[in-house]
Amino acid sequence: MTPVLVEVEGGIATLMLNRPEVGNAIDAKMAQALLDAVTRCDNDRTVRCVILTGAGKMFCAGGDVQAFATAGDGVCDLIEAITTPLHDAIVKLSRMPGGASVCW
């Protein structure tokens, strides 16, 4: 399953977190996919607005606690693998040029 779905239509990009079975909890794969999607939008000069949403009943439950619990001694590396691309994605969204609007 693709962790972030991307649709661009009429200058509006919709990025959908797509792990509804776990409340769209963010794991390392989703964090990287979100950064990739945001970078795609940032590089597409036709995008004027980015909508960030979630599949299913929840927008986002936060970090994937189950992944943290099973990471054992590697939890610090896992947290870094999640937070680094997630932070980069949020920074890119907040700094998009051309007066792009970001809807959370």
C-alpha cells in the first residue's frame, strides 16, 4: 500500500496519508513518502494549494507507537528516520513560494 497518495488537479494538490488501519500513524516509510510528495508539489509550479488529509476516520494518530515498541535498541534510529523527513516536509510546506496556501 502506498503510504501517501498524491493527486494534483487544477493547481490543487491533495496529499492523503494512507495507513487508515493504524489511524494514519507515521512510520519511517510514510515520513519519507510525505517528504517525496511535498517535494513533488514544491517543484510543480502549477500547484497553488496543498491539502493534507488522511484516509479513513482519522487524520493522523501521530507516531507509530507499535513500531517504537518493536524497535528495541534501535528506537533512537527509528525516531530519527521518522522525524528528519517529517520535519523537512513541514518546512517545505511552510516555505512554498508564490503565496501557495497550505491547508491542514
